[in-house]
Amino acid sequence: MEFELSSEMRELQLSVRHLAQAKIKPRAREIDATGDYPQDIFDEFQKADLLGLCIPEEYGGSGAGIMGLTLAIEEVTKYSNVLGLMLLLTRLPTGPIMIAGNEEQKQKYLPGIARGTQRAAFCLSESGAGSDVAGMRTRAIEDPDHEGRFLLSGTKCWISGGMQADWLVVFAKVGDPTSRLHTGIWGFIVDAHAEGVTRPRVDRKMGVKGIDTTEIVFDNVAVGPRDLIGGGFALAMESLNAMRPIVAARGIGLAEGALMYATQYVKERQAFTKTIAEFQGIQWEIAKCATEIEAARLLTYRAAWLADQGKYTKEYVPMLSMAKYFASEVAVKASRLALQLLGAAGYMEDHPTEQYYRDAPQLTIVEGTSQVQLGLIARGVLSRDLWWD
Ligand SMILES: Cc1cc2nc3c(=O)[nH]c(=O)nc-3n(C[C@H](O)[C@H](O)[C@H](O)COP(=O)(O)OP(=O)(O)OC[C@H]3O[C@@H](n4cnc5c(N)ncnc54)[C@H](O)[C@@H]3O)c2cc1C
């Protein structure tokens, strides 16, 4: 058993830490205030070669894997959850292609993401089908005029990065859209500028501002056989399973950032002739929070290690879900504590604590809510899969 990062991973962690301190920390509040897409930071990520961390070297990436991306996202999210999301979006839509795509698809779609010349989004959720993926109604019917071609129709919603995306991975049902048959759900790669694709509205969100979520409508969009991934419901789930440490990384980064900020404040703020940090009641809250963050980090790093070994199939689900569940809940708790530790100041826009507090709950919702993760963990415990032979 090895608890140290390899020298390459440590180097990556430190270089992203420095980049985050120099470029992200000064910009984070402004990005939140304007809500404008931070192209300047995308360019910084591109220059620093961070957009291809999880993409194998043979497809133009740096091959740092999910572990590398996890470490980078943790550092970035100490200051900005939305910029953690920017890095996450290099993996979410490329995941299904890396897992189940053919060689031609990998050659065509992965290098552009790694180089930063293309962006993509992942289209699974619908207004009536978020947690309940099998309830989706988007459908793909075979084009009667072109053999092997499909026509896609339906509406996806809350799609992160949908406005900037050049291509989309879309999950749709082939056959009866009311059927809950798992094999009837297939993945397709869709040109975001194709005829029939529209992005009629962006959402007004409480946090994670700077990368919009959008509704995307597909109206008889033609998708050729070369852009069919297939895969079934299992592909959607395995893609999300492999993402658990990456979302969890945003949770631990946000929690660390919020706690670091509040800790600095309590060492300076005076009350009752002392600094607030000298009160034992405050120290214990900080200590409990730090312990939970470390526990979340261990779960997250282990989940990243599992995912990098291809261990994101059904039997590993509880371990992966624990990381996402725990780290995102710790982020919410830490952001609440940080705000409280600053008192009135923490409630005001003069400090980033109110932003951490608005940004954190997104993590307990996206890519499987906390309740959905608990369901998956419970299934592992009840079936005695975890610690028993
Ligand atoms: C900012 C943001 C960005 C997003 N980005 C994307 C994206 O890029 N691509 C994409 O496809 N989707 C995206 N989503 C959608 C997200 O994945 C869904 O919101 C999520 O899966 C939950 O679905 P829902 O919102 O429909 O909630 P619902 O499924 O309606 O759930 C509502 C509540 O019921 C609970 N619940 C549901 N089922 C159960 C159950 N079986 N047991 C116990 N409790 C249950 C949930 O935990 C939740 O508390 C994004 C969402 C947000 C907020």
C-alpha cells in the first residue's frame, strides 16, 4: 500500500497549485459576478497542457489519467468551482468514447479536446428524467431513406457547457421511447452545429456561474453510423461511475478553499480581547471539518486509482459512489462553516464565502444526487459485496 503521490503526480499538483494561485484566485469573483464564459482561463489551461490530462497520449493527451485530472481539479476548485467544472468537461463527454468508442471515433474526437481546439458536452438529463435515466424520451429512429443513419429527436436540459460545445454525446432510445428496457438506450455523437440542433435557452443559476447550463433541442437530427457509440444504459452508467472521483475532487477542493479562507480570517479577527481562533469551540469545528476533508480526499484518491485501472464497472460502484457522496456533502458543510466563521462579513459579497456557499450544493445534485449515491452504496452493503467474501 502506497500513500505517497508519484513524483510526476506531485509535480502536476504543484504546478496546478501555482497556476491556480496566480491566475484563478484573482479572477474567481469576477467570473461569478459577470457570469461570462472565462475564455482567458481556458487559454491558460490550454497553454499549461491541462485540457488533455485524462486523454491517452496516443490521442494527443498527456495520459495523466483520472488521478491527474482529480489532482488538478482539486487545486483549481480551491478558488473556483466553475473552473473545476471547465476541466471536468474534458472528461465527461469524452468518457463514453474512451470506454466504448471505436478507433476512428477516438482519433476524430479526442485530440481536439486535448489540444483545446474543440469543446464538448454530455447530454443525458431531461426535464422529466434526471435521476431516472431510463425515463428519458429522446429517441433515435432509423432513417428510412439512408441505411444505417438515425434521426434524433428530443430535448435535453441543464447541459453544462452546452453553449460552447462543438460536439455532443447524446443518449437516446432506439425503439419505443416509453420502454424502460436498458438495452434500448444508445449513445450518439452529434455535431452541435448540425441542422436540427438548437439551444433555445440558458438557465439562470444560483452558483457555478461562468459556464452556462442550457437546454438543447434535437429535431430530426441526422446521425450517421460512424457516430453511433451504442453501449446501452450500461455505457451511460459506467461513464458516470468513472466520473465519481472527478466530481468528488471538486468537492474536496471547494471544502479546502473555503476552510483555508475562513481559517485565515479567524486568526486575525478579534473578539473578547482574543482572536476568534483562540476559542476552543472554533478550533474544534475547524478540526472536525479538516478531518472530514481528509477522509473525503482518501475516498476520492482511491476512487481515482480504481477508475484508472478500469475498475468502474458494477462491482466497484459503492466505492466510487462513496467518494462522490461524501466529498460533495463535505463541500456543503465546509462552505456553511466558513460562512459562519466570518459572521456578518461571511454573508457579504466582500468575501468569497457566500460564493462557496452558493456553489457547493451543485455538487450534491449533478451526476447522481446524494440520494442516488446512497441508494447505490446501500445496494452494495445489502448484497454483502463490500467487506465479505
Ligand atoms: C448545474 C447543473 C449542471 C448539470 N449539468 C448536466 C450535464 O452536463 N449533463 C446532464 O445530462 N445533466 C446535467 N445536470 C442534471 C443533473 O445530472 C440532474 O439534475 C440530476 O441527475 C438529478 O436529476 P433531477 O434534477 O431531475 O432530480 P430528480 O431526479 O427529479 O430528483 C429530485 C429529488 O428526488 C430525489 N430522488 C430521485 N430519485 C430518488 C430515489 N430513487 N431515491 C431517493 N431519492 C430520490 C433526488 O435525490 C432529489 O433530491 C446538471 C444539473 C445541474 C444542477
